[in-house]
Amino acid sequence: MTKVAFYTFGCRLNQAETAIMQQGFASQRYRVVDYRDKPDVVVVNTCTVTENGDADTRRLVNRLRRINPEVKIALVGCQAQVQKEQLLSLPNVHWVVGNARKMEIEHILSRENETPQLITPTIGRESFTIPFTGFDERHKRANLKIQDGCDFFCSFCEIPYARGRARSREFEDILKEARELSAAGHHELVLTGINIGTYGYKDVTLVDVISALEKLPDLWRIRISSIEPTTIAGEIVERMAQKSKLCRYLHIPLQSGSDAVLRAMNRNYTAAEFDEFIRTAARSVPEICLGTDVIVGFPGETEADFEETYRLLLDLPLAYFHVFSYSAREHARTARMPEREPIPREIISERSKRLRELSLRKRQVYYRKFLGKTERVLFEQQKDGSWNGLTDTYIRVKVASDADLSNRLLPVALEGIDGQAMLGRLAD
Ligand code: SF4
């Protein structure tokens, strides 16, 4: 029996795909083990969003070789798609498989081949199905992939090259997996993709997908993962206001609060439009958790551009933001913008630090709105004597209880704040 392990870098979509790939190995021939348990084969689902992601892959390859010098490594996914030959030359790497074929990884590995395999065909534009259900034994919430690829071509981003153009999963195939995941006890599903607001299969939209999922009896919560600002249908916010199964949560990447930088990034909205959308959402759904992403140090970002970003983030009713340092990508259009000056590292770190501190403060402000209120928490696990879980508004809540709360959705009175979490007690 071959011992196979999986390792995932990068985004939620990669996690969802690893869970699906893993199901293909549930056979007599393989035993799925931890990557530290001397596996014969390791499948690494790679990421190429930043330079760090690239270096992480190389470091992991070296680590896997130290664990088992004979290990055979399959590098699959985004970095595999765009850095083909470089990856195949790494020691112990026997397969480099791009995004178009990675779901067939079990078949690819089972073919006896002495020579290393490079399988990175061009990614098509057709809608798709997924052959397995991504059961995830380690988590209560499960990811449900509904879309892949992107047509937006933001100038800093390599994703349209690594993941291909936008395409949607067939509607019935989404429902089939959702039924199986919810029946298996995954009561919260997180809709994932690269640009999920552009979902469209025949005449089915993202709102239609949500409506169909809401009818599944074992599914209690539907959460939308990151969604682009210009793609959010008004009905989505209306649905959240009605306290449906759709979580009151939106993570909407801003990237910059300066119109000049947004234009250079090829983002198709202005800071004022983003501002307007966030304020409207907050008015319509008063307790909604609104989060965002910001890139610091985009080439040519002036002090004044950065201050505009800072001010916008300070003023808006956002609960948190993720701060990313700009990272040059070979295939992205910024690689061909020599007129925009790179920003020195020290300035990027200093600006990032200011934004991260602001984000921490904003989270506290957001949490304070919930003190004294009762919210329903979907409990996940017990840790250091407390049970913890999430509200639909993405607040991590800790509750001291001797009862088994695992996978239960219970009302909790929120009474305190403990760093990045809130403290509560089970309500009567
Ligand atoms: S919307 Fe922009 S940043 Fe997001 S995946 Fe598409 S090109 Fe990349």
C-alpha cells in the first residue's frame, strides 16, 4: 500500500480542491497519511500569489526530502501552471500538474512512469463538474467550489494565467455535493471560487445557487467567501437583511483607496463607489461583518495615495482587513509598467504596520457592538477548556462548558472580548 500525503498552500479554493483530490485516493491501493509520517508520495497543491508562495514550495520540497529521501513529489495547481520547467527541475519532483488536470491526480500517479511528467495543458473556458465530494474530517465547515478562473486581469495579479478564464460549475453538480456534505454533518458551507460574483451557468446566477442551497434541510448556513466589489447583486444584501441562511458576512477586496492606484491596478471601480457600497450594506444589515483586502506598496503608490487608503479604511464601517505587501509577479501586467517606481521595502513595512494596527482597532470596535447581545454560534471544537465556534458574522466565540457542543448551533450571550475572540455563555 502506497502512503500518500497532501499539503496545501494558498487560498480557500486550494483547500477545497485538496479535500476533493484526497477523495480520489480513498482506495485499497493508498493510505492517506500526514506529510510528516514518511509518505512515499506527497501531493502539494501550490500557490503563486506572492513571491513568498514560490519560496515556500522550494522550502517544503527540501523538508519532504529530509523526512524521506526517497519521496516522490507531485507539484500541482497554480505555481505548477505558470512555472512548469523550473519546478520539474527540483529534486524528488516527479510530476508537475497544472490546474486543468490536477483533479485527475490519482490516475496520473497510478501510471508507471520512469521519467518526470509535465502535464500543464491550456485551461479551457467550459463549465465544469467535480468528480468527488470534498468531505473534510478535520473541519465542521466545508468549502464548496462553485467557480474558477477570472477575466478581470487586475494588473498585479497572475491568477487569470494560473487558473485560466472565468468558468462556472454546473448547477446540479453543486447541489449534489452540497447535499452530500450537509448530510454528512457539514452544516455550514463556504461558497468558494476565484471570482464567485461572476458565477453563471446557463441562466443560473449566484443568487439562484444560494436560493437552491437554502432549501437543503441539513444545511444551516451558507457563507460567501471573498467577492469582488462590482459583482455583488443587490439581492445578496437583501437576503442577508432577511436573516436567511445566508451569513451576514461579506469580504470585499478594496486593494487601494486611491483612484489613481485603482486605475493603475485595472480595478473597475472608484474609492467613492466602494465607499457607497460598504455604507449601503452596513445600513441595510446593521450587524453585517464587512472585511477587505488591501495591497500596500503597489508600484508608484505615493504617500498621498497611501493616506487616502488609510483614511477610507478608518472611516468605513469595516470589521477588519487583510494587508498584503505588493509582490511582483512575472506574468502580471505590472511587470510591464516600468514607469511606475517600485516602493522601498522599509516603506512598505511601515505602511503595512499602520494598517494592521488600524485593523486590530476596528475589530475591537466591531466586537463592542455585540456586547450584551445574544447570537447563534456554530460550535467547532474544544480547546484549552473552552468550546469555540463562529457566529454568522464571523466572530470567534469561546464558551466554557462541560457539555459536548461539537457541531451544534446554539444561542450564546456575548459578555466579553478576549483579543481576537469574544467570550460568552450559553443562553437560556
Ligand atoms: S479580480 Fe483581479 S485580483 Fe481577483 S483574481 Fe481576478 S484578476 Fe486577480
